Amino acid sequence: MNINRKSGVLLHISSLPTKYGVGTLGKEAYEFIDWMESAGLKIWQVLPLVPTNYGDSPYQSVCSTALNYYFIDFDILEEKGLLAKADYEGVFFGNNEDRVDYSALFNNKVSVLKKAFSNYNAKNKEFEDFLAKHEYDDFSLFMTIKALNNYNSWDQWDIKYQSYSKNLEMEICVKYSKEFLFWQWTQFEFLNEWKNLKKYACEKGISIMGDMPLYVAYDSVEVWKHPELFMLDENKRIVFAAGCPPDAFSDDGQLWGNPVYDWKYHKATGYKFWNYRISKAFELFDYLRIDHFRGFDRFYAIPAGNVNARIGSWLDGPKFDLFKDKLSLNIVAEDLGVIDEGVITLMKNTGYPGMKILEFAFDGSIYNEHKPSNYTENYLVYTGTHDNMPLKGYIDELSEKQLQTFIQDLKYECSVLNVEAKYDIVTNLVNTVVELAFASKANICIIPIQDFLAQGSSTRMNLPSTVSTDNWSYRIRRDYLSDSLAKRILDYNTKYNR
């Protein structure tokens, strides 16, 4: 990926400020793009745009290629004549502007969207052409049956629905055609709103980086309809669950619980599933970050039933074979975690840029690969990711000894890159690390909005391997996107030629 030096910001759509409980593709998204332009930021990185499910996580979706209907904007629907203000302005979507209330969204947003769909002319040619492509049939079928079964996981459905068949699909589409068409319409409407937003970003010189999870959820249409894609038993139960082994951060490792892939089957099909997923992603995004990239070399498989990830085995993934025809794509490899020679070889063969995390850099080791003095241009540098503690929270929790090591390392890296090191207060320490990211050799520098704002531990986006209303619910307020912050970022971009 040959690109000029650029900078960007990590902020999920859900975190945008709106009056209706969650960020959307409406006015606030356009205003965010305007603010980015004023700051000289060129890349907007978002998390997966798929519908959330268990634990509200965009990494546990009901469908790997569907789109999150929570992000459909009510005001846009009102402008189209599909809603009146009264249809949504008095509805409860949560009472904390700093957090997404997913329970309130689940209970109330879909009913408002159904009201909009009831006013929509489903016979118009544009929608009929969309339906004729059949791209979201699986998602719509799955959600229709899910609604019939109180939104339970498919393995808890009435027995007649637990196995897919063409006859079942035909029966559902006829008997519950209105519900089926509603879910189709959510995808149609999202794509129309996204297309307009993406066009606006492009006009402003801003690219969008999407995110693709490696794994899919057990409660997904892929597992329900295509169990052959996964290592499952004859009853479609998980044989091995995905996760990570124990490391310095976790004695138990991470048990994610997703089913792992049957890579022999994928190879036999010419990687049809993956080719489709990736091609659909590039219809939406300019760049694509693929999560847990190391899992394509070897993946950690935990026997079903284990309560933690202490016991597991490393099994071979598809390695370079999956990517040999995708070398020209703007793919970013999330190459964090347990990195061995196989992963290093895969990264070298694909040429994809990897990631460096400054939060990991200042530990006293001169060999630390996350130190800016130890890496080259073909990387994306971050202060942290959505899975990390915001930088201020991380610094706040350091012991006195760890803090002194952090500062000494930071001072050295700043001297190498000619950055003024300010560390008298924590906010200045955070700002210095942010500036160091801009100054680094890495072609792309991405900063989570929390670190631009020097926010603390309460603003963490996700704590891996936990389920909590604190996860995935972070939101910003309108006044956070100030002119003064934009000017500081623009100064970084100018000074460091981004």
C-alpha cells in the first residue's frame, strides 16, 4: 500500500452525538467530517458496521455482511416523508448523553423504523432492483425468524426453524413477507444514507477505513445456514472456540467463544466466503483493517466447554493462499498479540502494513517494537486501539516506577524525533505521546478521539472478554469537537508533513 503520510481519527458511528440515543449517518456525521477537514485529518476509522447482537459488540453480529440499522437517521427519514417528528421525538432512547443505551434502542428504535417502512412505497423500482440482487436475503430471513422466536439465539428457536431449508425460506418469505421486506429495507436505507455520507467525505478529501472481524458469532446466519464453513459437530455445536492463550496481560487468556473455521473446506471452495466478504467491504470503505490477522497463519482453538483459554492448540489457517490475489487491496493487518515467524512471513508476503501501539512502547526495553525508533514507514501507528485503555487512564494506573520508566523512554523517543517532551501534568504527557505518533515514520497515524481529548478510564470503548454496558457504549458530546482542538491537530499535521 503506497501512500503519502496521513493522519486520522478512530471514532465509531455509534459514538457520534445525536438526540436519539446513538450516533447515526445523519447531520452529526457530516459535521464530524467538517471538523476532520478543519483539523487536516484524512482518514476516519470506524469499527465494524454490522448489526450488534450479544453484548452489543460489533464483533458478535448476526450477519457478517449486514449493516447496523441502529445507524439509520430519523431526521433523514422525516425529510423523506416517512416519519413525522412526533413519531420519534418523544420516544425514550436513553437518558445519558455519554452512553449508548442498547436496551432502549432494542426496545424502541426498531418500532420507529417499522413506522417509517409502513409509509414507504415498497413497489418503487429502486427498491425492487435492490431486492432482485438478493444480497441481503439471508440476513432478512434470519432476522424474520429471530423476531418470531423472541430474538433468541438460533439454537434456542422452535425446532422447526433450527435447520435451514429452501422450503422453510419460501414459507417464511410468503407468510411473513412484510417482516422480511422490512429487514431488507433497513439495508437499503442504510446503504443510501452511507453512499451520500461517503460521497461527502470523498469531496472533503477524507477516506474511510472499515474494520472486519476475523470470526463470526455462533448466533449468526452463517452458522445457521452454512455450518460447513465451521468446525462444528453433527448437531451444529461448536467443537473448538476461538480465543487467545494466556499472556502477560491475562493468566486465563481470552475465550471469545466464536466458532473457528474449517479452512480445508474454505480452500476447496476457492475461499468463496472470504472473497465475497472482502469485496462487499470494499464497496463501503477505502481501507479495510482486518482484525486478528495472525489467525490467518495459525489460530488458537479452545476445546468446547472450557471456561477459560488456558488449554488450547494452535492450528493452521490458510496463510498466504487466501491473500495471494488480494495484494493490491488497501488492507491493514491488525498484527497484534502472539507474533511468531509464521505471522512475520505472512506479513512480508502480503506487504500489508501492520500496527504499532504507543501505549505498549515505553517499558524500558530498547528493543520494544512499538517504539517509533524501532519501526519503518509501512505501519499504522496508534496511541491505542478500541480494546485498549485510553492513554490517560493507562498512565493514571502506572506505578511510580512504571511512570518514571514511561517518561524516560518517552523523553528519549522525543529527542530522536525532535518533539518537545512535556510531562509536568498527565494531560501534557498524553498530548506529547499523541504528537510523537504524528512525528513517527509510520505512513499513517490514527488517534482514538479519547486520546485527542485526553479522556480517562471511564471512556474506554471495550474491555476484551467481558460483557458490560460500559463496553461499546462510549459517546462524545458536540462541544468536544472544538476549533482549538482542530487547530492543535492541524498544527501537528503541518509540522510533521501529514
